[in-house]
Amino acid sequence: MPSSRRHFLSLTAAAGSMAAFGCSSAPRPSPPAAAGAGPVPGGGQAQAPAPAPPASPQPTASSGSSGKKTLLILGGTGFLGPAVVEAAKARGYTVTLFNRGKTRPHLFPDIEKLHGDRDPNKGDGLKALAGRAWDAVIDNSGYVPRIVKASAELLAPNVQQYVFISSLSAYASHTTPGADETAPVATMADPTVETMGKDFENYGPLKALCEQAAEAAMPGRVTRVRPGFIVGPEDPTDRFTYWPARVERGGEVLAPGTPLDPIQIIDVRDLAAWLVAVVEARTTGIFNATGPGEPLTMGGLLDTCKAALGSGANARFTWVSAKFLEKPGGEPVDLPIWAPAEGETQAFHLRSTERARKAGLTFRAVQETVKDTLSWWKTLPPERQAKPRAGLSPEREAELLRAWRAQPKSAGKLPQ
């Protein structure tokens, strides 16, 4: 596997639901691996509300029978989870969280929290969910099909809809611009593997298998959501945050690829609001959930970052080719969000989102996301800001820029 492909996998493993990490119990995404399956049949569409499942047990006080709208979130304290909680509360939902109680347990002291483990073979497993009923469940912490199968089967008689947060990484290929939800998903030789793999090569196939496990447990009542890069305030990965923070620091900025390389991102608040809307409308099917509202490029993103800072911004962008950044056989270059607009990743940021838009997905302006993300970043302790979790260190960036300038003119350098 080419070094650029390996590095891309390690970055995009966090695109989508791993950006919601810190939620629950599944094997943690440390360089681990998983399972694969064949293409998802039918691709999925927005469907009419499914009838309530037969033979449901008498709902408890936490169910819709009380006249309240009820929502269970598997996880809920990572990145996407809290945004969903806020969106659901704003829409009048009574929310319950199920997790291990280890990640930010201080959040949401006013809502019900059930503790256990996503893995039914660990501790009390899913026992806290037994006999309980909710209108819908949002699963943003499922990474292993066996574990998703367990929760979906347990909840099937007691919930009307299962929303599974998957990832664009579930697709087998990222080379066709405009590909929609009917595109084949990634597969694995051994579908019983439950680790991500050395280079996260199993992450996509695992997510595809998780989707299928949920659908098998609740046919016709599952919403499979495939986000791209989830960004915005509270993002613990620093992938998107790196860019506005770096532009604010000013000076010569190493900009990857070309200004026209496409970028797709979605603000966590937009995704969360849409997920709640999907639950309210009982919309099922498969959806690519990424944005923004208008086509975005890497050059447009950096210009937006600069514009958001106002007249004081003095960043200068030096565009460095994807070929130079690939560094065959060498250390990969961490330039988050961006993916080479050529080869195996040429269309990763060009997925069709028409289906989700028709189902009500809307987007705020990228400039708002930039401003809010930077404002949040500045509230963090200085020691945290000094150690971003993604992107280039000042020393590494300067080293790469020196090497880029030292190349002969025939290397095809782009103008600054």
C-alpha cells in the first residue's frame, strides 16, 4: 500500500463517527482492525415512516407512551453526542444516554444516564437497556458489527427507529466524483476481525458491516448516516481547528495540493440538528451527510480562515504539490482534512449529498464554523493549545517549506 494511502486511511478513520469518540465501549480506535461485507443492497432512500414493531412489550415511563418524545443515545459525551443532546432537548425530547460513564461524566447532569458496556460480554453489558423503550436510538459509538448487532437486537422490540452513524470511509472506492449512496462499500477477507488494523485499513469495512448488522436486526427501520469530516467547536481531534489556528498565527503557511482541491466538511451542529429532524420525520435509508452548502476548495477554506480574522491577518499561502507531500518511503505529512485530489483519494471530497439535502440537511456558512471553532480553541488552556493533536509543528512546517523551495524549478512548483 502506498505511503500516502496508508496515511490517508489513518486520517480518514476519524472522519465521521470516530470523530464522536469517547462515547462508549467498542474496541477503541487505537491502531486496531475489523470486518467486511459485500455491497449494501439498494443504496437506500428516504422512506415513509415504518410501522411500530409488533409484539412490543409494555413501554416504561421513558417511552413515547407518556406523551413525551424520547431519544436514547449510545454514547453522548464525546463530540457529536453532546451536539445531538442539545439539538434534541431544543426540540422537546427527553434524552437518555447509555455509556460507560468515563468520558466527561460531568456533562448533562439534568438528563438520565444509564451505565454499561456496548460489548455484551463485558461487565453488565447492555443490561441497563433491557425492558426500556424509546421512540428512537442514535448510535454514534458503534465500530464493531457484533457489538452493533447486540444493541440493535436488544432494542428492536422497544424502539421505532435506529439511527446508525457510519462514515464515508465505508465506501470501497473514492475515485468517482459525485458517487452516491449506491456505490459499493468496502469489504474484508475475514468479517470476524474486530480490530482496525495497523493502518486503519479495516475501519471502513467495519462501518459497512455495522450498518448491515443494524439493518438485519431492524429491517426497514434503520437510518444509515455516512458523514465526512465532522468539524466545529469542541472537536477533540484538532483536524479542522488546525487551519484557522494556523492562519491566525500568520506568516508563511504550507498549503497542500492546489487551491482548487475540493473539500467537504460538516459542522457538528448542522449534523446534530438534522439527525433529530430525521428522527422526527422517521426517515430511513442511507445518506451521505457532508457539506457545506456550496462547493468548497482548499483555497476557499484558507481564504475563509483569513477573512474571518479580519484586517490583522498576514498569512501567506505557499502551495506544495501532492506529489512532494507524498514522500514515498518516508514519514507521511500530516495536513488534516485535505486529501490528494488525484489517485485513490481524488473524489473523497466529492460525494453526492443530494439525498440528504432532499431529506432536509442544511448547512451554515463556513465562515461561521471557522469563527466559532477558533473562538472555542482560544478558551482552551495554553498548554492544550501548545500541543495540537493534528497538523504540522512550526518546525516541521518550516523544514518542509525549505525543502520545497530547494527543489529545481522543473519540479512544477505552484506560485505562492
